[in-house]
Amino acid sequence: MAEEEGGSGEEEWEPEPEAVRVPEMDYVFKIVVVGDSGVGKTQVLGRFARDEFYFDSKSTIGVEFQTRTLTINRKSIKAQIWDTAGQERYRAVTSAYYRGALGAMLVYDITKRQSFDHVARWLEELRAHADNSIVVMLLGNKADLATTRRAVAREDAIEFAEEQGLFFSETSALSGENVESAFLMLLEEIHRVVSRKALERCGEDAKNGASTLKGTNLSVLSEGSMMETSAMKKGSSCGTCLVHVVLDTPLTL
């Protein structure tokens, strides 16, 4: 069969597109969002995860979650955020999802005093099921209505947060005010806590397994910075530890 004019009769070879490399996560942090039904938990999460707000949002049934990946202190961190139902009938279901959470957004509606009065009960339940080192942010939502419909004084919330050792912020899921900064503050504190635990764990392993070291300024670094954090695969007690010793006196083995 004759070749077409101007053609070679052979198909042109095109290289296959290279696979897109998915960057590895340094950490996966599980965060739960808790509080009464109707306070705007789903809207706050949607604003942070997708920068969206839905006026026709319906109550969450059971548990849902969304993710967002950020870089904090030069580490790639995936925030896995669980949106829990606030209705009483779902309480038994959602309590199981507290386990493994490193952080929590405890949300109330600044226009509904009752939602703030229930915060203490939510905090008690959270602490009963989650790790005792969980980082908690008290979040007063619907701040865009503060001038016309405020029912919870900012000072009352600050006082409660200080008594309980919580972070605090007022946000508006509608306008996006303070939503980003509140989540970033929570994630940065979680990273600080996790990093400290990793150093302490490596320090203990190095202390138990090392010979006598005479010197000062001992710093223990985690190689790979992968440790058990929520959904992250559990490794050894410390992974591989790199011990960097700065000596002022001779090293004796």
C-alpha cells in the first residue's frame, strides 16, 4: 500500500509522560472538630480545607473528614481533620474517633450561650478518650455577628481557655476571618509537641544504648523525622537516631 504523500508511513513515537512523584509526608496529624450541632464545625473545616462556604450546609451524620497538606517549619504535614456530629445520638459513635487525635478544635457559637455552656462537657469527653498531650483550640465561631447578636463575652471564653490550658480564637467561617491562623497555630503547636517527644524518645534510647560520653552540648536528632502520629505508620520506638555530640572535653568510650 502506497505511503501518503509527505508521510513516512510510521507513527511518530512520543515518550510516555513521567509519573508525577507524590512527595512523602513527614507527619500526618489527626485533628478532631467537636462542639454542639449547628455551631458551624463543618463550615469552619470547609473554609480551612477548601476555602469554601455553603449556605445550605446540613448537619453532619456520624463522622466525616477532610485533609489539607501544609509546610510547617520546613516539614510536609498532612492535616487529617475529622468533623464529628454534635447531636447526642451520635455521641457513642464519635467518641471512638478521638483516639489517636493530636489536636482538637472545640467550637461554640458566640451567638448561642448554651453552646458555650456545653464546652466544658465536650472538653471532659475529649480528654477522657484522647491522649493527655492533645492540643486543644477553643474556637468561638460566627464572629461576623459579634456586633449584633453576641451572647458569649470574649472575656468569658478567654478566662475558660486560660483555666483549662487551651488556645483561643474567634473566627468567622462565613468571611474566613482567623480560620487559617487558628488552624496554623494548632498545627504548629502539635508539631512542637511531637518534635519534643521524638527528641525525648531518641534521647532515652541513646542514653540507654550508648557508652559513657564525657562532654557537653549533647543534641539528639531524629533521622527521617517519621514517628507515630495519628494515621502515620508506627515505626520503632525512635526510628534511626543520629546523635551529634559537641565536646568540650575528650570523648571516653
